[in-house]
Amino acid sequence: MSRALTPSQTIGPFYFGTVVNAYRHDLAPAGVAGERIEIALTLHDADGAIVPDGLLEIWQANSHGRYNHPEDRRNLPLDAGFEGYGRASTDTRGCARFGTVKPGRVPWPGGGLQAAHVNVSVFARGVLNRLATRLYFDGDPALAEDPALNLVEPERRATLIAKRDATGVWRLPLYLGGPNETVFFDC
Amino acid sequence: MNEETYRRPAAGQHHPANRSPDYKSTVSRSPSKPAIVLPHTLSEITGPLLRAERLDAGENDLTRRRMGEPLGERIVVHGRVLDEDGKPVPEALVEIWQCNAAGRYHHPGDQHDAPLDPNFYGGGRARAGTDGTYRFITIKPGAYPWKNHYNAWRPAHIHFSLFGPAFATRLITQMYFPQDPLLAFDPIYNSVPEGARPRLQAAFDMDATQPEWALAYRFDIVLRGRNATPMENT
């Protein structure tokens, strides 16, 4: 019997006390294969003001390019202890940090590979639907051929590409609107 | 490669518009450009299942997380996690959070002049069964004022968070109570297209009440279904 979708609603401002039990900003315990990276996402509203009450989630493949999920049936290694899921609240400076490993590349349905990327979900008071975006890595030679990036107007692609700061942290500001509005995907 | 994809919800029939100006916070927190339609790749058809996440016994009973019993009307909230074909989403992790019976969240940002209940924290988790069924025991949350507009009150609600089988199925929503007179005045509830609003109301469920102990409400959650015909690739 067909059923109609349950509509989305905002996460609201007061989720902290509950979902904090399931926070995980460190995705990769010692021993997980791959290049260790730190990601810092900062959330801004359309006026550029920081959003200190947002919740960010990430989902990614492991360093071999394998998702820890039954739909990924490729013969690539899974890493014990690495699910590929992270969740963190933005802090008073609008920043959420994750420690993880750099994901490997995964295939595109029509053939070829996607550039390494991390899938990002944004929730906040005033955000009625989950906003989905991606984080790519600056300097990756595969960016030019990434089929998802190539769906985006060239002048907006930079909103999806994290840059490495002087301390080695991959930083990506996310803008919910305004002149630097992040590219969000209908996925 | 032969990958299944998820159906895309018809615009304007299920979910709220991102910009819903009666809910004032949306104005500066909603993208102005349309989302770019992304084909479903492995990144979208996989997602966190959190099967390794160990739930403590009793995490689904919000009335027994502290030393004593919370004040308020004890209720059972139960239902099924389904997809659009009515098939159960097995072993889905369901997270809920809510305010107490007086309308106050156990959260430092909530400054509403209503008492905190030392015996009510307001958060719970449950793992759905293989048939998609889940069950919580909690107390009925109160209504509370907020600053969206003059004399604004949120109808009583319980927040729900679900992952479903894929990144594409992630959903956060709110469950409301049937025939709540505040629903007509709530811009968050009314951000949803009119025909879809009743889906956010739980049903009073006499059959699931527990005599001498608790009333019951039923709330089924429907996540995106898969396309009937898998997409053929190469």
C-alpha cells in the first residue's frame, strides 16, 4: 500500500541535550587506514552572521573509497571502527570540527570516478528541510573532471571546495544564503 | 552497474518551502537558489545505518532516565517506520527530544518561565524492529511561547530524527497531537503544504493505551521509497 511522505520540520534550537549522546566528531579511531585530516565547517546565514545553533552531519567513504553500507558491494576493504558518519553542533563561533581520514574516490553511475568528497547535511533553527551539500578538497586534480561539480555553474563551485589553512585544517564556510550562498543539492 | 535510486518528492506537495516568511528565522536561513538535482550515486544511496550504535536498555523510556518519575501525563508513542510503498524500514534508529510537561526544555538556551523537572531530561532513542515498529514511553509535552510574533505559542510536539537506509532518506520532523487548537496558529506546522499537514499529527490510539497507566498515540513515519525500476547503467 502506498503511503505519503512524512513532511520535514526544523530541528529547532533545543536539540542539544538529546542528540549530544550520539555526537561523534572523531570518526576515525587509531588504526584506521588513510591520511588523517581535520575538517572545520563554519555556518553562516544569508547576512553573513554566524549560526551558533546548527547541527552538521557528514557521511563519507573510507580511504579506499568504500562506503560502510550494504549497497556498496564492491570488493574493497572495510576498516574496522570506521563507519564514515559524523555529527557535531556548531559552536559559539559557528564552527563544527571533525577528525577523519581523507575519503577515497567512488564511482559515478554512468562510468568514471567522482573526486574525493564528503557528504554534508545541515540542520538549524529556521532551516525547515535538511540542506545537503558536499565538501571537496582544494588542489585535487580530479576536481576538473568531477561529474557532480560539473553540474554546478563554474562561478559557484568554489562554495564546495575546502581550503587547507596554515595549520593543515581543511576549512569550508557554509552560507545559507547571500552573495556566497553554498551550492545545495537535491539528492 | 545496476543501482537503485530513491524517488524525488514532488515539489510543493510534501515538504515545506525553505523560505516560509511567517516563520521568521527562515528568512535569513534559506537558500535563494534552487538545489541542484544530483543523480543518485553511491554517496546518496548509502548512509549511516548506525547498526553498531549500542542503545542502553530503557533509552526508549523517557520517564525512567532519572531517579524519580517526571510530572505530567504519561503516554506511549509508537508506530512504524515505513517507506512510500508501505514496506517497513527495518532496524531504523529513531531519536526523539521534547520539552517537559510544563513546556520547558532541559537546555540552557530555553529561558521560558516554566519549571524544569529534575526527573525529565527529554531525550530518547529506539531501534525499530525488523517490521519497522518502534515504541517510546514519555510524558505529554506542554505548549510554550516563543518570540516569532506577538503571543506566539508552539503546539505540543515531539521532535523526531530518522536516518533511514541512505543519505537521501535523512529526515528530521516534529510530531504533533491531534486536534490541538494551537496548530492553526503555528507557522512551523503551517509551513507544510496544507494537504500534508495531517501527516504530522499522531492519532490517539485507544487500543495501545495501558489501563490504569498510560494513554497512547500512534505516529507512523514514511521515508522516501525506491524507484520501482532500477536505473540501468552501462
